[in-house]
Amino acid sequence: MEVIQTVVVKQVLTETSKDRLLAKYETKKHQLQKESDQLKFELKKQERMKKFSSEALQKQFDKEVRIRNEKMKLLDFHIEQLHILPIGSELKESEHQALVVINVGDRWDDFMQEKTIVVKDGIVVEIR
């Protein structure tokens, strides 16, 4: 019988992966800043056109800008944590669903243990 089970993929932190993650975080942060600036520009544009209620429009745009600012703060926190983590640390990267074959006589406890794939610089180094 085949059963679907969740498999955790962990990444071993190396200098290469650390640099790649920092670049990814900085790119996301830059994109969020651009979106925030664009929203502010659009708000001013809409206010000049006076098509919508100024107060409701202001609240909606403020909410969207606030959401992006919170995401940027979270990215700053991730960047700080990445600088603190020692090389060789394992970071949870993602979770995937996998088909696992179960047969009569298999140990159920072994099946129920969390399955983990450890990746180092894009290469699978261990399956637990």
C-alpha cells in the first residue's frame, strides 16, 4: 500500500548557501520597498483625481504599506538570525508530500517518524 507522508527538507548552512540566502532576502526586501513606494505614489495620484473617498482610500493604502513594512521587518530579523547562525547549522527549507510504500510486517513506529532530507549546497547528503 502506498501512503502519502510529509517529508521535511533541511539545508545545511555553508558560506555559499548563506550568501545565496542573504541575496534572496535582500532582493525580497528591495521588492517590498518598491511596492511600498509605488503604493504611496498611487495614493497621491488617486487623491489628486478625487474619484474615491479620501479617508477610505487612505486607510486601504496605509494597510497595504503597513503589511509590506511588517514583511520587511521580518526579513530584517531573518537576516540578523542568518548572521548569528554558525556554519553547519540546519535550516528548515520546505516540506513536501512523498509516497511511501508500506507492507504487511513493517514497523508502524518507523513509518510514523518524521522523514527528513538534508541538502548541502544543492546536493542531498542524508536521508533520515
